[in-house]
Amino acid sequence: MDRKKVLYIALMVVLVALLLFGQWYKRPLDMETITGVTEPDNISIGVIRRDKDMDLQQRDLNLSAGDEGFEELLAQLEELQFRRPPTNLITSALSFLPSWGTTSKEVEDGDFQHLMITLSQPGADGEQVYGYVGFWVDEWEYRDFDHDISLPLVMEDGKDIGQDLCAQLWDVATPVETHS
């Protein structure tokens, strides 16, 4: 074979490998896989919304293993399925660059603004291991602690699922005194 043909075949093999890796990377993942927390002993939830006067309201829920409702909430969180966009690989690789900026979200009447889910478990060295997944109006994200960045997640019907989960947790969470 001539040199051009070998180069062309090698390029095609690399492109196919990248395509296959991208498909593998964006496969559906559960909360355990996204956060790296395999056996959580604590779930911390924060839910934020704006009231009719546009003042922020926050409610928190903290459950430890053995608490009433812990297993049910954990099971519900484990049912969530996320996909990581392949662009996260580029963002992670270039995490040393300044942030590309974020867009502010318009909160529609009745929408919750933010949901913060933190799972934790004891690590091998005795220190706590944390995993974070967040929801902002209609978008999901997770924290990549290795690269110190937050990366987007994609979920089918993500806004509806996030808003419904916020409403459910709002009803059982404890109000927090906020200063707006």
C-alpha cells in the first residue's frame, strides 16, 4: 500500500475510535456513577425558589443512613438517569482556562430556581467523599472535583423531572432563614 492509503486508513481508525468513545461517554449513567459515591451515608438537599414578591426562599433537608425517608430518597435519586455531553471532555481537558461564562436563567412563575444534591460517604482514608449534582431551572450539572469545575448533564424531560423533584422535596424540607 502506498503511504497516502495507510495514512487515510489510520485517520479513519482514529475517527471511528473517537466516535465510539463519544458514544460510550454519553451513555446513561445513574447518580452513583456520576458522583462516585457508591454507599452514601448522608444526603443533603437544598431547594431554592422565588416567591411572588421575587424574594428567595430556601429549604434544606439532611438525612443520614437510618433516618426515616433516607432509603426512599436514595432509591429515588438512584433512579435518575443522566448523560454527559461529549463536550465535557474538552471542558475538563481545558479546565485551566477561564470559565466561558454562564447564562442567567429566566425563572418562570411557579418554577423552582435551584436544587442542590450532595451525597457523602466515608472514604478509605477516613475523610468524607462528596458527590454533587445540581439543577438550575431547567438544566442539570455535576461537580468534577478532580478538575474543580461543574459540567452539564443531559436528561430526557430534565426540566419536568427536576421541577417535580424540587416540589416533592420542598414539601418535606425545613425552611431556612434567608436575607434577600
